[in-house]
Amino acid sequence: MEENEDVPKDFIKLKSEKLSVDEVSELVVSPYCGAVSLFIGTTRNNFEGKKVIHLEYEAYTSMAETEIKKICRDVRQKWPSIKHIAVHHRLGVVPITEASVIIAVSSPHRAESLEAVMYCINTLKASVPIWKKEIYEDEYSWKENKECFWANSEK
């Protein structure tokens, strides 16, 4: 395979179907890379002593995709050796133990891909218009990401 046949790519998807770790990780595999780093955010069954039944996500889809593309551009500026980036986020109902978000990054060496994955999830939570609703046994709550810059600027 020629180097130019494996040009860096970004794979961004917001969808209501169950996310696949295998699918996302396979998107970023490259013969030029020795590292694929993953972050998988899953629904847990509790929050501050309350039993969580499931989560529900809503997004301003076109803006969310634009913001994720900006994150990918930032990653490539900070870590030029990054090859491929995949960010898949689920919308709608996400049952307990299932993935809400999967981020995968490939690079020649592990340090860059690990740092880039952490940057991706932290920046996504801070800047991408995706909202989470936690459904409990007898109530619900819209959750604000503590990293979210627009929510914190009003306080």
C-alpha cells in the first residue's frame, strides 16, 4: 500500500442505533500505525444515589457534526502524526451498559493517540450541542456537562 492510499480520515456519525466498538475501531486501523486508542462512554445504572433507568440524548445534529469536525482539526494541529479519527455518538434512548459515545484514534505511537482521545472526549463534552436526559425510577433530569462552556458562562 502506498502512503497516499492511506490518507488521514475523520469518521463522524450521530445515530440512534446501537454503537459498535468493533466498527469504530476498524475505521481507524492503518498499516502505518502501531496504536489505536479508544474511549467508550457507557450508561451507568446510578447517579448520586438515584437509580438510572436509561439515558436519552438529543442533538442539534448539523451543528454537532460541525463542532466535532473542528475537534478533529484541532487534534491534527496538536498531534500531526494522528492518522484516523472516529467519533460516533448515539442519540435517543441508551440503555444501561450500552455505549453513548465511542472515540477511536490511530497514530504511529501510543502517546499521541491516548492524548488525542482524551482531548476529543473532553472537548466534545465542553463544546458540542448534545444534551443528556437521565431517566430515574420516578423522575428525570436534564444533565449539564460541567465542561460545557455556554452553560457555565451564564452563572
